[in-house]
Amino acid sequence: MQLLTFPEAQVPAELRSQVWRLQEAAWPSGGADPGTSHDPALAPESLLLVADGRVLAALDLLGKEIDHDGARYRARGLSCVVTDPAERGRGHGGRLVRAALEVVRGSGADLGVFSCDRPLLGFYRAAGWRELAGAVLVGGTPQDPFPTDRPGFDKVVMADLCTGRARAASWEHRRIGLHPGTVDRLW
């Protein structure tokens, strides 16, 4: 089993097609593979757990600078976390999410931050991420916000505060302006 990392646009075609099939099974779009799933401005990086040429689990890391309480922070977050349904329950997803945490910590980011459905809270906690209690991640754009507390959502915000600057800031019970744009409304 190997952990492979690529800029999203450079994932080899045979692996990308497998990732696309997994993503389509989890979040059907009905469309053809666009070749990349994310806004290139967010520097998407794909992490793949592969055994014998087969993608067992995949995720993407996205990054940007955010403004919070008058300071600027380098943020990275998880997106499109998916495990092959035939491989679930074997620890592959957890292994990949733990590896992503180490990549975020080693990337120079001030914090890793993303949202997930509430039932996945235990999964991400077990992989080393922590909940930012009461926090709301605001995606979209400032003109067209897409917050995690919108009606019909049951999301929690997960994070890792990688630097002293980030640990000194207040994140819990706060609105965090992620604003990744219109392609990746949330990550």
C-alpha cells in the first residue's frame, strides 16, 4: 500500500479515472470527469491511498489565505474525502485522513480547517482533528456566502491549529470567513 501525492492536475489518468468513479459514487453529478474537481487558485493537492494500482481512498487538500479577527492566516483543508465502498471498514480512510493532517502540519499552514457532516465527527477526531465547538465556516464568496449553519445542513467545523499564532486566536463559537469562491463553495 502506498500514499501518493500529486498536484490535482497532475494525477496520472489511470488513477484520476478511479478517483472520479469514487467521487461520482459518493456525490453523483451525472457529468463526465472534468479532469480536475477544484479551482486551481486553491492549489489543490490529491492524496491517494493505492494498492496494486487500485485507489482505495482519496482526498484533496485545498489552501488559501483567510482573514480572521484582523489577521491573515494560511489555511488548508480537506475536500472530497472518499473510500472505495468495497474497502470501507478497513481503516483506509482514517489512515489517509491522518496522513493529510501531517501534510497540513508540514505545509507551513497556520491552520487546517474544514467542515463535515455531524455523523463523521468521531471519524475525524479519531484521525487527530478536533472540533471547533460552535464555529461556522462561511464558504462561497463575501457577496454570496455559503455558511455551514444554513438551513438543512448539520455540519461541524474540524481543525488543527498548527502555529502559535493560530493557537492564540479565537476560533470556537465564531464565524470563519473561508470564502473559497464559486467552484469550491466549501471544502
